[in-house]
Amino acid sequence: MENFASRLKKAMDIRNIKAIDLSYKTGIGKSSISQWLSGKYEAKQDKIYILAKVLNVDEAWLMGLDVPMEKKLSFSHMYEQLPKNRKKQVIAYTKQQYTDFLKSNEDIIENEEISTYTSLFNSLDDDGKELAIDNLKALQKKFSKKHPNNNQDVS
């Protein structure tokens, strides 16, 4: 089983990053990184988190556990890596997709509502159906007075 030092070296080799660069990117002293690479000491959890983030590897893998090295990229992780102007583009695109989704589903929602109303209406006896129609006609008259452009006749 690989230890922390060998996994840290492996990740640095794969990412083509030197100890001095890792120190700069993590804010961790070069001496600490050298001691970890030599196997003299192992990093504490807070430093492992920083190293894993900068090296884009799974923390558990870096600690020596039997998990894949590559960190699964979540949407939020990818988003956080983007520069501010790209984040704005992602937000704009997401809003547009959501709007398009809602528009494309209006017909489905409307058809489901019509189906529900039809089922309710069909469950009424003849007197109930007649009363429902009378009430709808009264509502239609009231509504068409307030909104003259919407005066479709309910028959």
C-alpha cells in the first residue's frame, strides 16, 4: 500500500508541479512539503485538504486509502474554479435554460390541469354538471367585463 509521501510525489509528478510551486500555490512552507516528501512527517488533515484541492486529487487517495486518485468533479467545484466573467456566463446560461424548460413544460402542465378538471367534471352527476357549467358561465361573464380582450364564450 502506498503511503502519503509516495502518493504526494505521484500526484506532483502527474500534475507536473515542483515542491516550490506547490508551496506557492498552497501557502504551505517548502520545508514542510520537503519533510512530507521524504516521509519524515505526514501532513495533518487541514493541509491534506489544501494539497488535494491544489493537486485536484481525492483527499482519501492522498491519505493512502484505496479509492480512485481523480477527484469527482461536482458542478459546484467546477463553477468555483471559473473566473468571474465565466461564472456570469454560466449563470446567464442556466437562467435561460430554466426559462426555456418552464416554457416547454407549460403545455404539459396545462394538459394535466385540463385532464384533472375533466375528470372532476365527469365524476359529477347531471345536476352537478349543470351547476358547474352555470358557475363557469357566471365566472366567464365576470372575467370578460374586467378583461374585455378575453371574451371567449363558454358554451
